Amino acid sequence: MQGTIRKNIEVGMLVNIVLKKDQRNGELTEGIVDKILTKSANHPHGIKVRLEDGQIGRVKEVIDEE
């Protein structure tokens, strides 16, 4: 599932995000969503989230589809 639509993402989901420092090379970081930071319903580059370990990035894919 794509991470561009806010309603598809919930706290506690396992996701792959791209960190700001990795935007050029596209390296993904896996983690569990702690907080959704994007307020709009969708975002073309992915919904911005904070992971439980404190890293912030944009969701590229949702791994955990409940």
C-alpha cells in the first residue's frame, strides 16, 4: 500500500520511510509509526511520520496492512 494517503496510515503500523538525508539515494528505513505529522489528507511525496525510535520521514510503503 502506498503511503501518500493519510487515512491508510495509523499509529502502530509497520512502514518503510525515506529519511530527509536519504531522499537522494532512496534508502528506506523500516519502523513502527509513533505519530502522524502531516495534517493534509494526502501528500504526493508521502505522509510524514515519526517512528517509535524518533526518526522522521515520509512513508513510501505500508508493510503492516491490518
